[in-house]
Amino acid sequence: MRIVRIIQEKKQTEQSDIDLLLFDESIEKYRGKKGNLIPLLQSAMNIYGYLPESIFDKLEKELGISKSQMYGVATFYSQFRLSPVGKYIVKVCHGTACHVQNATELTESLEEVLKIGDGETTPDGMFTLESVACLGCCSLAPVIMIGDEVFGKLDGKAAIRIINEFKVETSS
């Protein structure tokens, strides 16, 4: 199964509390330096957690970098996100070992319990669900990863139990 990054058709909703002044130091640090685009986008990711549309506007205006170039880089590398993500990113491995051990069941169960699709974030901003090509834990297939924690040898019910445990932890 090939993992495809899904570009959502819906218009990105920009948060009104984006403080662009936080990004000024990064712009000054990389102004005039060759190859500055990726470090600038990484800096914005570190500050905001994603790349707000206003960052592209600011970089175009202040440094003359074209939006097409910025979007080309931002959509090519999986480290960059164009919309906010949840507090917990739930990655479902769909590598060969996980695929043959029914990773699809995990994804479907998680989509059902979280009421979101692959690549989406829950309305409360708690979880983002992502299918990934490989997590490198083949002996534990099928696996999910939440934050830095890996959970293996799962079925759909076990994956739902794990999500429910995270919900309980965050509500207390």
C-alpha cells in the first residue's frame, strides 16, 4: 500500500491569535543566507506547530520568496504541516509487516472511535490520525505510535482501548 499525502480541499482556517512578531527573529537570522527556506519553515513549525498562511505572506513580502516555491517545499517534505495538528499525533504503520497483519483494521477502528479520517484532527484538537509508510517496528506488527510511545501487536479493539486511555489521562 502506498501512503499518499492528502491535501485537504477545505480552506485552511487561520487562527486569529497568530503573533507574527515571534517569527521576526528567525527572518533576521536567515536573511540573505543561501538555502534559507527550509530553516525558515522549520523555525515557523517550531513556533506555531504548523505553517500558517500568514507566514507565506510574510516571507514573500520580506524576503521575496515566491509562494509557489514555499508551497513546493512545504508539501514535499512530510515534516511540514499546513494546518494545526492535535496534541497527540496517532501514527498507524502501513509498512509491509503491518499491512499483512491488518493495519487497515487499526486505521478503520481509530477513524471510527475518533470520528475523523486519515490526516484529520479531532474537533477538540486532541488527536490527529496519520497513516505512515513504516515505523521500523516490524517485529511488533501491527503498530501505532502516539508521541514517542509505540504500541504493538494490536487489533482494532486494543487500539481503541489505547485511545480511550489517552482520553482519560487528559481529562483528569
